[in-house]
Amino acid sequence: MTVAIEPRRFVLTVDEQIKSELKALLGDTPVTLASGSPRRREILALAGLIYNVIVPDVYEDIPVGMSPKQFALDIATHKLAHVPGISGITVAADTIVVLDNRILGKPVDKADARKMLHLLSGRRHYVITSLALRNNVGGRTVCDCERSYVTFHPLSGEAIASYVDSGEPMDKAGAYGIQGMGELLVEKLEGSLHNVIGFPIELFVRMIRELQQ
């Protein structure tokens, strides 16, 4: 008996046009990624970039009353300011999940992860990733963000508990990773997969152009 295995819906790739554009824009310019995220490193590697990593030590407390977009932009800018730049460009990023204008960051423990997933169950939310870039030679900086929408299937308590026990949600905004087992939670994606994973590569290209003007 042959068991049919459904193909992955959200496969992380970077198309050849993006790679070519980045090569033309950056050449051998050194790139520093101000982030410890393995997912962001993977996207940069898939894009063909040679880069080094410096992880900024910043506190990501969510202030009351600040809009989600402004919060994401402020955090990326704050991270960028905490990473020294000698040559080339430095890029910092921040990703948040937003439901009903409420920011969902990384869960602090399993109970927090379960709570977030119960909130997202059967609902449409959006994901913002902000990027802050600095030209380390001239000191010019640019900051922007992208938004994508994700709709979850209705989730049972057992499905949520099983996913949380896998450990995958614990270091991810909103307590899920769309590129991993979390894709099974997702009914629909509207917008950039790279953005939801944590590094909107198309936005990165546009911002490099702006930085070089």
C-alpha cells in the first residue's frame, strides 16, 4: 500500500532574479546581519550573499499605545544602532505577529505559546517584518517594513498542545513557524512568505537601491 504524501506548501527559496539583482547591487560589498535568527541567515544564504553576524543585545519590551508598525520599525532601528559598522552595509530586522491590533511576540513559555495559538485559531492576522539598513561608509540609514496576512485553520486543543510540545513555537513571534510544522496550522497566506519567515528579501533589494541613491 502506497501512502500519498502531500508536498510542502511553503518552501523557502530565493529566485534567480533576486540573486542577480543583489549581485549587481552589492558586488563584493560586505554585509553584516544584526540578528541571531537562523531563518534570516538561511534566507541571506539562499540569496547568495556572503555575510557575517553580530547579534545585538537589546530589550524588546512592547510599550502601551504604540502602533504595531511603529514598534517594529523602532525595534529594527534600535537593533541597528547597537551593532558597530566598519565597512559595507549592516541590516537589522524585527518580526511581529498582530491580531486585533495586539502585538504577539515570542512566547515566554509553553503556556504562553498555547495561549497565543488559541487566540490565532480560525483567525486572520498579519505579520510585519521591519528592516533597518545602514551604509557603514557614509552612515546613511533607511528603514521600512512589509506586511503579510495569514489565516489559521480552527485548531483543537490537542493539535495546539502537540505543536507546542514539539518545541518549534518557542523562539518565534506568534508562536509558530510557517516554514516548519507550523504550515499545517495555516489555511491561507496572502503576501510574502519571506516576510512571514522573518526577512522580506524583495524589500531588502528595494532598500539597498534607496540606500545607494
